[in-house]
Amino acid sequence: MSEVLVSGAAVTAPLRAPQNRVLKKFLANKSAMIGAAIVLLFVAVALLAPWLAPFDPVKANFLAVRKPPSELYWLGTDELGRDIFSRLIWGARTSLLAGCISVLIAIVIGVPLGLIAGYWQGGWDGVISRVIEALLACPFLILAIALGAFLGPSLGNAMIAIGLSAMPIFARLTRGQVLAIRHEEYIDGAKAIGLPDRWIVLRYVLPNVMSPILVQATLAIAAAIITEASLSFLGLGQQPPNPSWGAMLNTAKGYLEQAPWMSIFPGIAIFLTVQGFNLLGDGLRDALDPRND
């Protein structure tokens, strides 16, 4: 816990030793470092897309239709002669943006609901828990597709659909963590000196449930990237001609024999990005788990 109560006053406890221990455990985990390197690579590619892409990702060139990989077109071209390498680079921006923003939406909505249900309980807990259970009864991908179809085809609507679909996971996780710590001594001490419940939740409860939320967020980004690619594959995400890995796979399915490179490279990009976030999430979970000390 981040603070202790001494003589009725809140005193910040030194946290450098535990933080250093967590950092050392994370850096010693080879899988976590590989995942972090992959994630940082794709983040750098997304941020530097205007300077890294050798060609305009949306400009067609009918003199270079479905060209195989070559010195000019490193990963070949698509059915309109667009450079696949350039479209992959710009597609990284779409996928990472969709993954991060959708998970942020899920956290902003789900974590407060979990805090309310877990700390105040009573009627609020009953209503919120029933809604969460109803949403969790529907598979994540099916719910995201249904919401995406309802909201309409666009990248913004796809991010909202993914965020709302992932929200119950964060709400349930937060509620469970709050129930586990709400009767700890430092919470009882804060109540004893007359601190309001809202202050206790924000100052003491929330910081102590952030570790599992951080791990879940990292893993949820991987799931959100796959879901965004699925929605784009179905025409419910990023709209043409803007590049998206899922939309590229949708187009490539009609040219599997004539131009297999059109599907191979977007598939590899999705696999590497998702695997990177999964390895990073697993490494964070191991580093933050005190049972692994």
C-alpha cells in the first residue's frame, strides 16, 4: 500500500525499494523485454510513419498492380498498385490508436463502476453487477461486432464499440480488487479519522488496485487490436482508402493465389504486435506479483 496512518495523520511511506524490485524483476524477464521491444518498435513506426513510408499509402499506381516484392517495392504492391510496406506503416498507426483509445474508454467507464460497486455495495452493487454479468454473457468479439454494426462503419465508432465491449472486464476486475482490500487496516484507519468515502476511494483504494488494472490494460490492447482488425475486415472499421491491417486482409482474400504477399505481411504485422503486447502484459503481471519475490 502507498501510505500508512501514524497518530491520525497520513504519512507517505517510502516506495523506492518496492519499485526498484519490480523494475529489476521486469528487466530480468527476457520474454517481457522482447515484448517491450516489439511494442516500442511498432510505436516508433506509427509515430514516424510520415517519414518512414516511401510512398503515399492511398495513391494508386495502375502501372504497378500486384507487383511482387522487389528493390523498389520491398513488400510488393496491392490490387491498385499501392505500396504494401507504406500501407503497413500507416496501418500501424491505425491499429495502435484503436487499441489504446478503446482500452482507455473501457478503463474510464469500467473502473469507476467497479469502484462504486465494490466500495459502496448495496443497491449500486446489485445493479452494476447485473449489468456487467449480462454484458459478459455475450462473447467479446460478437458484442463488438454488434455495437460496431449499430453505430456505423468508421474507425471512431469501432473504437467506441471495442471500448464498450471491454468495459465489463475492467469493471469486474476493479470490483473484485476493491472487495479484497476494503476492510484492510489502512482503510479502517482512514475512516476512523473521519475522511470522506470519496477521498478514501481516490487516495487509498484506487492506487492499490491499479497494478492488476495496468496488466489487464496491456493485455486488452492486444485483444483490441485483433478486434479492430476483425471489424475492418468486415467493413465496420477503418474505411478505404485509408490503410488498416484488417482491411488489407479483406482485400487480399481475393488474391491469395495471384498475390499471396498481400495477405502474408499484414498477418505478420498483426501477429507480432499482438504477441508483443501479450508478452509485455505477462511480464508486468509477473513483476507486480509479490508472490514471485
